[in-house]
Amino acid sequence: MRILIVEDEVQLADALTEILKRNKYTVDTAYNGIDGLDNALTAVYDCIILDIMLPGMSGLDILSRLRSEKIGTPVLLLTARSEIDDKINGLDRGADDYLTKPFVTGELLARLRALTRRRGELVDDNRLDYNGLELNKNTSSVVFKGNDVKLSLKEYQIMELLISNPRQILPKERIIEKIWGYESDVEYNNIEVYISFLRKKLSVISAPVQIKTARGIGYSLE
């Protein structure tokens, strides 16, 4: 899953980036409101962590702009202010949740998980299941009937995207945007290589699903 952090406290933003990367998220970071809005308007993110007090443009103004553009990306507001009016204002403008700084890392991760639920059946906070195939975040593996195989980081991220959107054709462009970023120069053959690796690993554990190719478009998990 791809997360955008918009936070002008560089030390906090960089610390959050490292925490999320260790938890298998792909992360982009902006340190001011203008860059944050530019990134957010691409609509490639699964969630946005957005500070309220930002140079250039406030988090609340970014939020209002996103909602006016019909971009429904879940937004988790961060604020150092605990006044109830700030929280109400943020929620009224379209925020999905909020955290008051300082906060506990575990709570941030739990709120992110709640905001990024997908259609693969959630077994618990660290596992997704589709048709008996389990994707386990703790072990970076796919499991079927006790047989498991380890995945690399990119394999895991692609598999998570597929299992979160079962039976949907995911265009190659969307996969690149979600996994590598919208400014990436990654070519389609990079995806093809990882899809090939995943197919072999699913075959090894006799998984009851297949990654199918929609020629010239993308891939789906069926």
C-alpha cells in the first residue's frame, strides 16, 4: 500500500517514513503544503497522513481541495493542537480520522490499518486471505494449507495489491504508481519479471488462485 506523509517537521516525517517502510508500506513524503497537494492530487495513494499546520498551504486547505476535486483518498490528520474545534473542523472538511501529537506508533499503525481495509478478507491486522490463500505481513510470505514461501519486498507489495482487489484487472500503470511511485521510470518488463516470480511461488505451494494476464492492459488475481 502507498502512503503519502505531509509533515513539515522533518525529523518526525523521516521517522514515520522509516516506521511505515518497515511495516511494508511504500511511502512518499512532502515537507510543505504545496508539494503535499501536488502529490495528493495524483490520487495514487491508499492513505494520506496530513499535518494541519504546514508552510505554503494548511492541511485543512489541502483537504478541502482534495474533496472539491472528488478525490476520496482516506486522510488521517495530525495536529499538535488538542482543541475539539480543530478536530471538528478537520472532520467537517472531509478527514477520516485524526491523531493529536505526540502519539504512540502502535496507534498510528492501527488507525492506518482501519483506514486502508481492502476486499481481500482480513483475517487479522497482519494477514489477508483470498480463497484460502493467505498473505502474511509478519513473515513476508504467502501460505496455503500449511505450505509457505517467502516473498521479496516488491513481490509482497504486488501480491498485496492483487489480493486486495481480487478479480479486478489492475493496469500496469496503476501497479507502477502504487509500488514504485508516479514519477518512476520503471518499465513494464519490471512488472512482468515480478509477476513471473509470483506465479512460480504460487505454483510451489499449489495455491488455488492464478495471476492472469489481460493482454496489453494488466493483471488480475482469480
